[in-house]
Amino acid sequence: MNMKKGYGEAHASFGELIQGNRYIDSTSYLVTLPINLMSRVTFIPEETNGIRVVPEYKVKIIAAIKHLEKEIGHSISGTFYVDSLIPEGKGLSSSSADLVASIRAYCDSCNINISAEMIGKIISFIEPSDAVMYDNIVMYYNLNGVCVKQFDFIPRLSIIAIDQGGVVETSDCYKAREKQTKEIHYLQELLLKRLDYAMEKKDTEMVCQISTQSAIINQNVLPKKYLNFALKLVDKFGISGIIVAHTGTYLGLLFNKEDINYTFKLEKVKSELIKKNIDFKIFKSDWRK
């Protein structure tokens, strides 16, 4: 097989617009929000030494590439060099992005076309996937690696992101979610239906309101210490809403770029956070446009 140096990349997702369980059968799902943070991987083919990863601790990549070997029917040998700006253990899909970018890098090396569906299948053997193999917003069964729906609309948002610190063990969040009642699942189902409508109508404000409601529901799974403060800022400045990493440490304030007062609101909130010595970063959802 003729091989060359291969390149692959994948974006982060800022937590989820919604994450929960279906009302009928309790299937776990999430709805992504792609943002402008990337994991980029370079693959250097080698005839011997098997599969290596730099940095070495990203061992999930090796597991994913071994599953890729089974799918394509031949062995893989070479080194995957990972260059990622996505914070780890924070709920921004860093691990999923590394896996997607690595699979794409190898396939680029040997000119294999691989579908997002196949990448999702491979990753599902390794861990719950955050669906970052899709560039658009999707509803995704994250434990099964199945894309339920892709949305054509991506709201034009800036996100002021606040990290409450620490690292979250995702499995603990899933254990907490197992204790949620059917009533909570029903509320989440209603949010999904509203989101379908909001995305169809391209209603950014409604999308942000739905994200806010999902963040509030998630407080009994993984509380965000800045949530009440963030909700007060939403009311005070007329911000579009909030979003959280449902299994991570980040909370984001959502600013609709179509709002005529967008810049004013953004600067006012930045000033409030600076006065309270709260560190923040700013991400955006429309960087591909």
C-alpha cells in the first residue's frame, strides 16, 4: 500500500445544548455545539514498531486505531503526533476530538474514505462519543455511537466560558444520571421537541433558552457553582442564555451575534467578570463561515 504523511483534525464541542435520556427507553443522548478549538494529528507511517502516540499518555488513540485495523482488514504501523488546544477533562470533547483526528490522519495517509458513521462506530468501542466527527450540530446517542439527526442550522454565537476548576470523571456523571426520574426524562423530551422546532425556524434565542433549561436540569447531576451568578447576568444584561458541559467543568454565557446590542452586552459581562476576578475565555460557534 502506498502511504504518505497523513493529517487529520476535529473540532471541540462546548459541552452540549442538551444532554439526557430518552423518555421511552432511557437511551443516553446529547446535542452538540461545535466551537473553534481543534485537535490536529499528524500520522507518520513506519514499517515496524507498531502503533505509537506522542504524547504517550493518549493511549485511547492506540485502542481506536486497533479497532480501525479490524474495520479495514490490515495492520497499521506508525506514529501519531497529537497537537490539541482543547483543554482535557473539562467537557469540551478533547478525547473524542483526538480519536476522530487520529482516525482521519491515518485514512488520509493511505487515501481511505471513511464516513462519520464508521468513525462513530469505532469510537463507541472505546468511550462515550461526543459526535465531533460531524461538523454541524447533531443529536447523538453517545453510548451507541449513532447519529439520530443532523441540523442544518448553526446559531451564530460567542461564548464567554468560565471554568470552575478541577477535572470531572465522566463515569460518575453517568451514574448520577441513572438516578434521574422519568419526570426529568419527560422534561428533557419536551426540550428536544422544542429544539427541533427552534432549529427548523433558525431561532437562535429559542435555542439558547432551551440550552439554559437543560443546564438547570443538569444541576442534580453535576452542579455548576457559577450557575446562579450566570443566570443573574442573563437577566441583568438580556443575554441569550447559558450552556454547560453536562459532564465537565465549563459553563458558558451565550451571546447572539445577530443581536444589535451584541457588542455592548459582551463588553458589559466581560467587565463584570473582571471585577469579580473570574477568569474566562471566549469561543465561537460560527468560525467555519
